[in-house]
Amino acid sequence: MKDRDLYAQILGIRKPWFVTDVQLALPEGEILVRVELLSSARLSCPSCEGQAKRYDCRRRRWRHLDTCQYRTILEAEVPRVECAEHGVQQIPVPWAEPNSRFTALFEALVIDWLQEASLSAVARLLNLTWDQVNGVMERAVKRGLKRRQLEVPTRIGVDETSFQKRHEYVTSVIDLVEPKVLYVADDRKSESLSGFYEGLTEKQRARIKVVAMDMHRPYINATREHVPDADTKIAFDKFHVAQHLSNAVDDVRRQENRELLEAGDRTLVGTKYLWLKRKDVPPAETTRAGFMRMAKGLLRTARAWAIKEAAMLLWKYRVRGWAQRGWRSWISWAMRSRLEPIRKVARTIRDHLPGIINAIVARATNAATESINSRIQWLKKMACGFRNRERFRNAIYFHLGGLDLYPDACSLTHTNA
């Protein structure tokens, strides 16, 4: 088999394209494969696919998968056609995506590497520039979003993720059924979430049954504005309620600890994390007895801890009526506690009680959202941060969007030989 036939088979080059020459450039460490189009080939407009006449040719080069230790370069004179309706345009080639300087199979290789390593590492190992690898990622995300037929799940989660320091955030919408990112928007305002809802049809918005979120007012307002019967679907996650209660317990502990220290009592010194643990995760054996004595004592911190633990038990309800009665009784107890941090959380829970009841009855949780947020933070760490939001969004969609990222031309350039 001649080298031209060999590379035609390897590269999947078929009529009307054919390989005309193969050159090995040892000093450059390259193999140059020249490809031409048959002069008799029918040319058509890329936009309307109508027949068009040849206007001129432009020489272009693409990097392909390496041949042994040599970098493989495709070179072709690509015709431009003149269409009466769409003007002068360059025809597509079967081995690469438009506006790419890499073959589809090479882009697929870069995508595979990007799913395993950082952008800088891929650029270094494949002897590419940072911008070239970033361009592959951008094209992959653009393809994936264009192909995606968004079938809105019945249960979604909404949360903010820090982008940089100085309280800069992006809003993410997560599919809670099949954990993946559906939407990413700048900031954490009402408009940030509204952009997701406005991209849906009325039928798709009506299909949503649960929207799990924290008690962030802009998200609540956006959901009420766009989702039918939103107040029966908004569910406030147990994790965030527990976080509010834990912070309140810690506020009580710090205030009481200062008072005790002034009196020379070190009872609460070094006990912070004992009070923040769940009741079903007791302290280590060496500290359990001392902690239980404190928990059963007359400390204000012990009362705050008992109120917090009682609230966590209320999530075990299944029936809406029983859950409502249980939480109302708890709110009454918390308001009578004379512990202002606990009273403050009780007022917050009272104002958001319907959403908490919805979460209990629907068994809704933002655990999948928190898991994806952890992976987003890992992406930030691997990239050593992102300079702009667009690249941050692209990275989230690329790794966590569940998108079909690979070029269409991949299926055209492989060979069955």
C-alpha cells in the first residue's frame, strides 16, 4: 500500500477528497499530508446547500493525531464558493469543524484529556497554547448546548456558587433527578434565575414539581413570578435550615463562654464542635461523658442545642398536617426560650414554614446541588481560579453539564478498514 493510500485510510479521506502527497520533515518533527478536492466535484453553498460556483481557494492547515512520535499536519486548498443569496463562503471539510485548526479526531482527543486534567496541563502535554485548548473547550460547550434538547426535570435545585473573592457569585440550576448543571448565570439576583425560567415554555415550567433552594429572597421571587403554583413547589433545604440553627447555637455558646470566662469558669472552652455535631454522631468516647453532663445541665448553650436537635427530628414527618403541627409547636418553644439567636432563627423559619413543609412532604433535598457545588469548587482549585465569568461558565458546562461535546465530523473521519 502506498503512503498516500495508507494516510487516506488512516484519516478517513474519501471522494471527492483525496491525498496527493505525504512528506516527512524530520527537523520539524512533522508529517505533512496534502489533500485536494476533485476538480469535478459539485460545490454547494454551506448555508442553503444550493449549487454554487467556485470563487477561489484558500490554503488551510489542521493538526491531526500524531503518527508515532511525529506531529501530523493536514494541508488542503479549500475552495470558497459564491452564492447569489449568501455571498462568498468557504465550503466545509469532512475532517474538521468550521473555524477550527484541528481535525475532529484531534479535538476529540483534547476533550478526553480535558476531562481528566487541567487546561494548562493539557496544553503542556499536547504541545499546544493555552488559548488553543481553551478554544477547543469553548467550541465543545457551544456544540453541546446547541444539541441539548432541554427536557426540564420535575425536581430542580437552585444555589449560588462563589466565582471569586469579594462576594462575587454565579447562580446554578441543577437537575436533582440526574445530577447535572442545567443553567449557569452571573450573580445571584432575581434576574439571574429568571433567565432560566424565561428560556422554558409554559408547559415546561408547569412540569416542575419541586424547586429546592435556600431562603434567598431573589430566588423565591423569581420562582413565584414564573412557576405556576410556586408556593406549593418551593422547598427549603434541610441543610440550610440546619446551618442557620447551628450558627445560632454557636452564637449562644460564644456569648455564654465570654460570661463564664469573666467569672473564671472554663466549662465551655474548647467545646465549639461538640455542640455543632448531630445528636446521632456523638463525641468521641473520651469526651462523651463530659459533653452529656453539659447537655443535661443548666447552660443556655445546652438549651439552644436541645432546641436545634428537636428541630432536626421534625424532618422525619411524612404527613403535611403532622409536620405543620410539629413545627408550629417547635416555633412556640423556640420563641419562649429567651435566647435571641434561637428566636431569630425561629422567626425566619416561621416566615418560610410552607417551603420547609414542602421539603419534608416531597422529601426534597439539595444534596445533589451541594455535591455539584463541591465539584465546581474543585474545578476552580484545579484551574487556580478563573479570570472571567464566561470561562467559569464554560468549565462548569463542560465538566458538569452532561453535554454531548464531541465534533460531528468524528463520525465521518474514522475508517472501517
